[in-house]
Amino acid sequence: MDFNAMLNRVIRAARLDVSLYNEVEADTSLNREALTVVIIVTILSAVGGFVGSLLLRVGIVPAILGLAWAIIWGIAGYYVWAYLTWYIGTRVFKGTAEPDELLRTLGYAYGPRVLGMLAVIPCVGGIAALIGAIWSLVTGVFAVREALDTTTGNAVITVLIGWAVLFIVSLVVGGILGAGALGIGALSGSLQ
């Protein structure tokens, strides 16, 4: 895997280069690279959140649990979002694509989420992470539009529905796990 070529593709995706999304959609050899982008971006963003949590003195156990959750959900969420987007786009809007095409294009669309690593910067870090998330939604629209061969309007609706479902699932699962993390954090605090 050529890291420079991968980085170039991520930058082109972030710049909303439509030709990049068409190249990635058609190139089945980029499956592993798209997943690598997601993994790298997720880890960098999660580490930013982890260090930010430590700076806010939330405690080491909750910070570690948050790090683990961010990595696991970041990667799992990529698959959920891609398959959900594929399902909505092909069933509701009659787009044409295979799931792998969305996995590849959305993998590169994850690139702007790397701004989450700036969460270590007080005040500004959270804003940077939010900008990265919104930017990733925008790149996701381009990725979905090109992968599904659909209109921009259909791509926007598909991405927003998929993102909303993903957000709700994230809140539910995070809430369930978060209650356990708070319990573990409280327990570890009482043991010190």
C-alpha cells in the first residue's frame, strides 16, 4: 500500500474532487486502503479525545473506556453507515451500487474526521472536531452521489437518514455502555 497515494486520495476526497470518488468507486483494489483510512482517522481522532479527557481530569478509567469506545464505534459505524446508506440509496432512491462501492467511497470521505485529533486543544478542539464531522458529512454526500449514481438531492437525503439512524444507535449504545463506564469510574475512584 502506497501511503503517499493514499494520502493524496484522502486530500482529493476532502477537496470534493468528484473524479476521485468515481476512481475509488470503480477500483476494487482500494477496499483495504479505504478501511485503512477509516482506521487511521478513527485512531487519531480517538487519541485526541482521550488526551482531551485526561486534560479535563475525567479520570484514567473513563478516558480509556472512551478511547476504546471511540475506536470500536468509529470503525463499526463506518460499516453500519455504508450498508445503511447502500440500502436506503438502492431501495428508496433506486440508486445503483454494490455495498463495496459505498465502503470505498465513504472510507475516503471519513478523512476530514481527522480534525477530531485537535480535541486536545482547549476551547478550539471541540469546534475543530465538529467541523471535521460536518465536513465528513459533506464529503459523504459526494461519495454517495457518485457511488449510487443518483442526484445530489437524493444523496443528501440518503446521507442524512443514514447519519440520523447511526447517531441514534450511537446514543443508545453509548448510553448503555456509558452507564457502565461511569460505574467503573466511580468504583476505581473509591479504590484510590
